[in-house]
Amino acid sequence: MTYDQPNTDAGGELYGYLVSFDSVDELLVGAETVRDAGYKDWDTHTPFVVHGLDAAMGVRPTILPYIVFLGGLTGTICGLLLQWYTNAFDYPFLISGKPIFSLPANIPVAFETTILFAAISALVGMLALNQLPQLYHPLHSNRMFKMATDDRFMISIEARDPLFDRSKTRQLLEALGGSEVEEVVG
Amino acid sequence: MSTSTVDTRVMLDNTTDDPTRRAPLVLNHNDFGFITDTVCGVVERKTPRAWYIAFAISLSLTGVLAVMVAYLVGVGIGVWGLQVPVAWGWAIVNFVFWVGIGHAGTLISAILFLLRQKWRTSINRFAEGMTIFAVACAGIFPGIHVGRIWVAYWLAPIPNQMQMWPNFRSPLLWDVFAVGTYATVSLLFWYMGMIPDLATLRDRATTKPRWLAYGLLSMGWRSSNRHWHRFEMAYLLLAALATPLVLSVHSVVSFDFAVSIIPGWHTTIFPPYFVAGAIFSGFAMVVTLVIPTRHFFHLEEIITLRHLENMSKIMLATGMMVGLAYSTEFFMAWYSGNHYEAFTFMNRAFGPYAWAYWIMVTCNVVVPQIFWFKKMRTNLVVMWIASILINVGMWFERFVIVVSSLSRDFLPTSWGYYRPSIVDILTFVGSFGLFFTLFLLFVRFLPIIGMAEVKGVMPAALHGEPGHGDYHGDITERSALRGGDR
């Protein structure tokens, strides 16, 4: 018996429909059908990365690599500026006759700051693009949805999609041959 | 559901190589629910009594560490066995030892990911966790060895009362940045990979505190494919960033030595030699921890014999690299014609610290040779004992480098013989307490195997390939474009 999230909004507005499948293959066929029907506000939920699902859903490549690149570049510049400002500008001091500022001696720190800034951009960028953390979501109040992190593969279509129609959308999902189509409210 | 690549008979030995089929990575099962139940079961079952006993011992040792550090801070650095000429004793030996152990996690999660070594999925979470705990132990030693630890913030470029900045032309400062970055990036990588698995624990939670705790940690993850898409890209990018990072960290650690002029330290072989040694010791520590854990929590079907055999092969390969480095050092000491260098190496092998040198050679070069034999690579007792011997050897490697070089440098009048004090020894023992305390908490409360990743390499997750299910849509072409990531 699992713990159920308290759902104070039960009986609220319709969020959308949810249907689940046993296997990856059924999900992929279903995703292509929903994609080809022209829906935009819909999603699939899988316990792991399903390769080929991006194409079956028509997901466009993410801009995350550009964000990470900019993060890395910022790191390089900050690392170099920090070393130049502290050791060559604000308080220049001579050690063992080494140059006050020279790239070879300053590369290791600049390299580390590049990696640090890029890695933080990767995590923060990923979460921001996914709009996480989002601790409340109507889907979490559905009991079947808990299986999406275990071994079930699901498709959800949101009610706000312009093509959404209570009976037509239900028929489309029922025809895919998954579980019973559930209404998600909240 | 196709099960063509899995033998349906109950089996636990998957080390046979048959080129016509892929060796299964999960044995006897091809359903995702099995992975969820097994891995979550470790966290959800009642805490075993053995865990409490182990935790009590580890926590007491952590207490010993705390007392030793407090004593050091209160009385001063003289409580250690340090004396000129050996001013870098066990503190630096322990630091390099722990940082080295902390290299296997990122190697498994980043480098093996980029090389598409799918067997990594069963052990990467485990190794990443171990990395973070080892780096935490490592971080203590340089922090406390500065003596006046209340001014340790001088290491960071923070404005201070002297109105001076740290010297960025010193490898010791590079080290601060390298280890600091490594600790941060390892933590990010570990946490990010765990988000989907924390969501699984949230969805299986039976009590409100569990649901709240795992719910907050998993950030409301709802396994959406639009999220997975960015998640996977972030994972790939982090792996690509962590790979040069892991190679840089121990290189920078080796610069602490190589940039000085002490004979035995001042060599260009140090960066690759240190990195190979770090991976060697890191894998040994993973084996030391994984063999009892998999036995105790019955994970034999997920962390299979083949995984352990692969790790033995890596230990053999890196052990040989370390052996090559030892002989290259000796060759260069002779070939360079430098008398000080030649003396240092003769002194290492036949001087007052010869005992330490030969322990190192025996444990690091001779012991791994048993892994040439498959019987040894698949014998858990042999593997476990060898992994402990390797870590003993790797600790002695750092001891030999630090102490033997310093104790006899250019001037015979300043030679000395270093002995650790009881405080040195107890501090080191205490650091193991901290390591195991963190490790036991991890095993008890977090998913120790990356469930989402293991599920992704199971045969049932494959599709769009002849013989795998009935879907032959437009993904086949796309996966061919991506280099066939089956």
C-alpha cells in the first residue's frame, strides 16, 4: 500500500487523460499516433530513457548545450580575470622571477573554473528548462501514475490542447490498446 | 516481449564469452519491476541488525577523528610526528590516498559512459557515492595540516586582514581549485543521476515522512519524456566535462610534488603515473565495498560476476601501468645521470624505508598479476583480499613518495627518519570511520543502484531492431544516424 498524496482539489477541473502501456513498443506506436493526430500539449512518461521516443513524439533538440557552452566560457573568463586582478593588478608580487601574469601558469585554475561553471550550468539549465522543482502537479494525484517510475509506460494529453475533445481524445487513446483511459483532475 | 538474449535457466555465472550473443547485464529477469523491487527493497526493508552494529563502529571511529582534530587544533601541529626534514607526513599521504580512491566513481560514471560500456550502470551510483565520501575524507587533511586552521580561508581568494591574495602561480593553490571543483561536480553528477530513482522511492513511499523527504529530493520529477530528453543531454554534457576533470585532478595533485625541486618528486612522469594509480586504487575500493554489499543485500543478479570480472581486468591493467611507472622512474634516475636522483631511488629500494618500498611493489605490482587467471577473477574471496592489499599498497606508494624523498635530500647533515605519532595513526583510522559512516547512511537511505539506467540496458527496453518486438517505425533510421546506440 503506497502513501497517497492528499488531493484537496479532487473533483476540480479536468487536467487531461492518462493511459498506460505494458511495453516500450506499444508506447512508441501510441506516441506516433498522438503526434500524427496533431496534439501539442501532451507527454509520455517512462521509467527510463526510451531511445527513439523523441522522434516518435517529435521532440525538438534542446538548447541545453548552448547554455552549457556559455557557462563554460563565463568560467574561463572569470578564472583568468580573477588571477589577473589578484596577482597582477591589485597586488602584483614577484615570485621566483616568474612573470606576473602568464597563461601557462594560469591555465590550471582557469580550466577548473571552466568545468565548474559549465557543470553547474548543465544541472541548473536542465532543471530550469524542465521547470523543476515543481512539487505540485495534477498527475501526482493519480494513483496509476505512480507506476510510471516503476515499470509502466504512459501517455498524457492535456485538456488545454486546442484539439482536445472529451469524447474524440478518449476514443483516440482507447484505440491504442493500453489500460483504461483515466481522467486526471486538479 | 523478446527474451532472445537471456538464458531462461537460473544462472549466476555470465562470464562466458559467446561472440554470437550479448552477455546479459541482469540475470534471470527481464522485467523492470524486478529492478525496482530489489533496489528499493534495500532501502524499504527493516534496518538489519548488522547495519546498526557497523554504523555504531563507524560512528565511534568518526568520533575518534573529531577528538584527534580537536586535539591537533588545540595543542598544535607538534602532536604529529612531523619534524624537519619531513614536514609533509601522514596528512599529505592520507590526502593523496583518499583523493586517489575518489577517482573510480567519475571514471565509471563519465569515461565508461562516453565509451558506451553498458555494464557500468549496475555499479556507477555506488562508485559515485564512494567518490564523494572519499573526497570528503581527503578534504579534511590539507585543511587541518596548515596548523592554524582558523586562517585556512587564506587558501581562497577572499579579501583578508593582510590585504594580500593567494599566489596563483603555486600548484598548491591549483590543488584547492582542482579538488574543490572535483568535489562539486561529482556531487552534482551523483545527485542529478539520482533524481529519477528518488522519484521511484517517492512513488513507493508508505509513510508521509518518506513521501515528503523523497518528494522534495526528487523535485517533483514526473518521468516526462520532454524532461528525459534534457536530462539525458545534461548527463552527456556532465560526462564530457567530468572526463577531462578527473584526469586533471590527480595531475594537479601530482604537480604539488613535481613542480618542486626535491629529487624523486621533480619528474614529468608524475601526472599520468598518479592518474593510473588513482584509478587502480579507486577500483580496488569499489571491489572492497561492492562484494560484501551485493552479498548482504542479495544483488547478485544485478551486480553480476561479469561486472566483478571486468573490474578485476581494469585493476590488472592499471596495476601494470603503475608497475611500468615504477620501472620508468628507476630507469630515468640512472639514465639522467643526475647523482641526487640516482641516490634517491637507490635509497628508496635499499635505504631505511626499503620495507615500505617493497610492500608497495608486492601489493601493487605482484598481487594484481593473479588476475591473469579467470579462476582468480571470478573468485570473490581472492578478489576481495586482493583489493584490500592493493589499497594497502597504494597507501604505501604515497608514503614512499612523500617520506623517503624528504627524509634524505641534498644535505646529509639534515637527514632524518620519520615516525608517525599515535595522533597521526588515530586520525587516519578515524577518517575510515567517516568514510564508512557516510557509506552506511547512503546504503540505508538512497538508491544504491541506478534503477533507471539498469532498466534502460535490459533487453525489454530495446526495440526497433529485428527480433525485438513488433515496432519498426521511424526510429530505426534515427538510431542508425546516432551511431546505433543499441
